[in-house]
Amino acid sequence: PEEYAGVHRSQDALRDRMVTMDLDFFDRETEIAITEAKSGISRQDTEKIVDVIRGLRDSGKCEFAPTVRGCIVIAKTLKLRHIPIDAKNPVFGQICQDVLASETSRIGSRANRKKIEEIIQGLIDKYC
């Protein structure tokens, strides 16, 4: 992750010995398998959560794209609180908003957060 990259420029002697590897996100099936295994919720519910997060990531509007960690946090919270995945359920929507809006920005800009929340709600309506 970007926050682990360091705050000082690497010394030339170290740069000759290190390689930075940029890794892409997991594919959809892998994200579903990880989330399902870590949370214990049904595959059908897992697919909905993963699709919302992938849709937000694909929107290109996030300072930091959400990861499978967000899927796991949402899924575990829903299971623990016995909250059904339903676009009409305001508690479900609020959990998604809280987890994803905070995970996608470090700046905390109100205008950007509002845009992200609108995208999240649209994705919830589409997939859930």
C-alpha cells in the first residue's frame, strides 16, 4: 500500500538491490472466495457485497480503491448483527457507506465523500 512506501527517498545503494512490484486486485471469483471463507456468509450474499465494492473501485472516483478487506468487514458486520443484504434496508446501506466511504479517502473532503456515497447507493440499488 501507498502508506507503506516510506517517507524518505531510498539510498542509491539500496535501490540497486530492491524491486518494487505493483500488484493488481484479485479477480472477482477470488474476492468472493476470500470473503465467503473469512465471513461465513452465503455465496449469494458475498457476490452482492463484492459486486458493490468492485463497482466502486471501477468508478475511478476513489482516492484509494476499496479492497477485499472492505468486503470482509461488511460481511462480518452483517453476519454478527444478523442484518440482511437488502437495498431497502437502511442499516445495510449505512454499514456499506461507513466502511467504504472511510476506506476510499484519507483527505476527508466533504464534496468528494458525497460523490462516493451517491455512487455506493447506486451500486447497492443495482446489485442488492
